[in-house]
Amino acid sequence: MGKFSPVAQAPRYLRSFQCIGAACIENCCTGWRVSIDKPTYQKYQSIKGEPLASLMRQHVQKNTGSISVGKSYASIALNGEQACPFLDEAKLCQIHAGLGAQALSNTCSQYPRIYTLEGEQIGVAASLSCPEAARLALASADAVEMEGLALPFANASLVPINRRLGPVAAGEPDLVRRHARLLREALTVVIKHPDLSAAQALVVSGLLLRQVAKVAADVATDVAAQSAKPDAAAALADQGLSDAFAQYLDPDFLAHAGAHVQGLNIPQQVQASLLMGATQKFLTDHGGRPSFRALIAEVREGLQGEAPRGATRLKEFDAAHPYALKNYLLNSLVITMFPRNDTAALESDFMALAVRFALIKFYLQALAARPEHPFGLDECVQVTYVVARNIEHNHRFMPMVLQSLKDNDALRMEVLATLVG
């Protein structure tokens, strides 16, 4: 790292993260196509030494069509064992061994890191589809506390930004875009509250965001009806946001919100039907990686057991590790920059997070219900990385689930408690 190396805001666990290579229980060189950026592709075309030169010609293929841009300029096709063909017998990368780390593509050198840019502030966190990142992120109460981290780039222009949110323009009319960072900080306060479980915090966050969406919609209606000018409308929206914060971040409200959410009548059969239906749809349409299919087999076994046993063991786990599932939520806010798009996307984006969390919790409760099986942090890490690896990385799955919820009039904040309770 040089004199001008940029400093990013990063969760604490990332400081101690390093790839464990062949020791990984499901490494990132198996099960999915490896994307290659254009500069790396061009570098690989000039390699003369064998056997790498022959392997490059055989396996590194330039993409065609609309995906042949940016980091997806080319790709490495997997072999018959669904593994990267550049892995040696010890499952180590031959490119890294033969040419050094500097020869790796952005995808290979940076995964599981996801870089964000908000205004001029760089951020970085890890996708929890990496088992080692998931283990570190879920293992301790302070794992996702944010701190400065010097990045291994000579200057900020070299950081491979994955998601960005430009500076807020003066007079930005959209309430969410105007106050995205403030909203994210409010959600962080709710999720971290010690009197709320992760599921309860998610429900309260949904109620807060529903109120924010209502404020934005009411102001937009006033503007459309010409009963409010843009400057006055922005002031009204800001006041509405302030009122929502005053209500949902009030210490007394948060201290009692858990009991209220806990008292909700959650139709367990409806919940199981929605979540298992989504799972079956995924298996039918995409098959899933072996780890996902193995997990669902264990889930089905658990669903044949005693549901109260699963609920009790999961509650005991949450009491012993109250930060684990909260850390998943907090990490998700960082890597997705949620909220960041606009008010129109607020509900569907939040429901996408809620569905992923609901699936994780549902699978965990099923695993906890299996008789004579251990249940603890290892199972939480397993479920988290398998869901992230199969669902967060599948760009067709969440739109399918959200459309299914919409078709059943279930894409609403009010349905949230049914999903995550």
C-alpha cells in the first residue's frame, strides 16, 4: 500500500479475512462461471509459457452479446466436475502459482469483497456467499462494526467499484435518494437495538420504511395536484421523515416493540407454504448447487420433526448468539447500499432482503428440529453462505419470488411478519 492508497469504511471482520484456499468447504472456484475483465483477457492472450498458454486458449472465452462489457468481457467455463479448469490437483490456482496474484482477474482477486462508492466515500464488505467470510461476520458481536481500512490500490481510481451512489444533487426531489445514508443509519440503529431480535428488528424496520414511503407518496400527490411547490414539498417530506424517526427510533417505543411483534399471530402454515414454495420453485427452475440441494434435504428432514422443538432451539441459539442474524442484516445493508435507488424501489428492495432473511430463518428452524443433530453457530454459517451463494448470486430468483408475492397480493410490508416471524 502506497502513500496515496485509499481508505474505505469496512466491517471489522474484513481486517482479518483471508482466503483459506483448499481448506474451504465450498471454494469460489467451483459451481459458477468465472468472469474475466477486458484487461485481464488481453493479458491472458499474450501468455506464451506452457501449460498455461494452452489452458488459456482452451478455457478463456470472450463473451458475445450484451454481457461482453466491463467485468464480464470474457469468462472461464467450468469443467465436467463444475470446477475451474485452472485448479491443480490440490485445488490451488495455477494462474496464481505461475504468474502471481497480479495476473488474476478482478473477480478472482477481489471476491468476496464488494466495493461501494457513496459520494466520495469508498466502502467495502464481503459477500457472505464465501464460507470463511460468513464465519467471520457471524461469529462475534463486533464483527460488523465499521472502521477505516487501507485498500491495496495505488489510488482511488483503481478500486473496482461494484455499486455506487453519486453525490446528491441540490434540489433532489426523491426523499429516499436525498436521505439514503440517513435512512441506512436509522435502520442500523433499529437492527442493533438490544431489546429486539433480528426478526423483530426487521419488522420494525419495515414499519419505519412503510411510513417513509407514505410520506413520499403524500407529498408527490400534493405536488401533482399543484397544492405544493417543489421547495415546500421537500420541506414537508423532510418533516415527515423527521416525524417517522421520532416515532420509530424513540427509545421507549423500541424497548417495547419486541413484545408487540412477539405477540403477533403468525400463521405458521402460511409461512411454511410461502417459503417452501419459493424453495421448490428455485429447485425446479435452477436446480441449485450441490450444497443447496443437500441443505434442502436436511430441511425436509427437519420439517418431518417436531416444529416446537425447532422453534425452541432456534430461540435458545438466538439468546446465546443475538448478534449472528443481526450481523447478516447489517452486512446486507452495507453491500447492497440499501436504501439507495428511489422511493419507488423502496418496498420491493426491502422485501427482497426480508425474503432472504426469512429463508435463512426458516431453514435454520427446520435444521434445529432434527432429532439427535447438533445445532449452533456452524449451522447458522452454513445456511447463510448457502442461501447467499445460491440465491443472492442468482439474478433471476428474487424477481421471480417478488413477482409471485405480487401476484398473490403479498408484496406488502404488512406481510413481512408472516414471512420472518
